[in-house]
Amino acid sequence: MKNQKGFTMIELLLTISIIAILYAMVVFIIDPETRFQETRNAERSVEIHTILNAIHQYRVDNNGNLPTTITQTQTEICKTNALDCTGLIDLSILTTNEEYLVDIPLDPSGVCDPNGVCYEIKKSGNSGRITVIAPDAEAGETISVKR
């Protein structure tokens, strides 16, 4: 019998797997703030899609009409059950009887108008397209969705 030197395929796969797991752990340990920023931005993206989908469903149920409070000026959205929505876009029509939303989602940073949710909304001129924006996105990202 010949004496063969080298590693078996299983030994190589195990070694590569262990190195990959250690690398992932080190990357997370070295730069956790970036991972947290990415997580918060992903949450923002989901939440602005949720708001836009609720508005779209409202539009479908109301013969193509949008909530009348949405303007062509980009403005912050008011919280559900806020005491004062002055200067903000009131979308409480979407949360009435929890028909479209239970609550208007709140940006994870929470640093905004005391009665606002930190997300902004605007309507395009004649097309009636709606844009929902997360202006407090982190890591230099711009998060907005238009329909």
C-alpha cells in the first residue's frame, strides 16, 4: 500500500466551515454599529412599504381617492392617536377600526416631532403618485418608496 498524504474532503469542508463561522463572528464583533444601522434601515424600509401599501389599499377601496390630508409638500406623518397633528399629515383614516393599519409605524430612531413618526409623505402633482420617505436613514442611505 502506498502512503498517501493530504486531507480528505470532509476534513477540508469542516475546516472551511469553522473558518467561515469565526470570520462572521469577528466581523460582527469588530463593527457591530454598522450591523445595527443596517438592521434599523431594513426596518425603515419595511415600515415605509407598510404605510404605502395601506394607502394603496385605501385608494382601491375608495374608487381611486387618496386620503385628503396628503399634500404635494413632503411632510412628516402624524402618530396614531396624537394629541395634535398641526403641521403633520394625519393618516388616522388608515387606523380607524384598524381597517388598514393598527398603528402608523414609528421610525426606530424616534428622534422627530413629538407627535410624528419620523416618516414623511408627499403626493406628486397630476399623477397622484405617493412617495413615502425615511429621512433619518443611517449609513448614508436614502430610503423611499413610490407608487
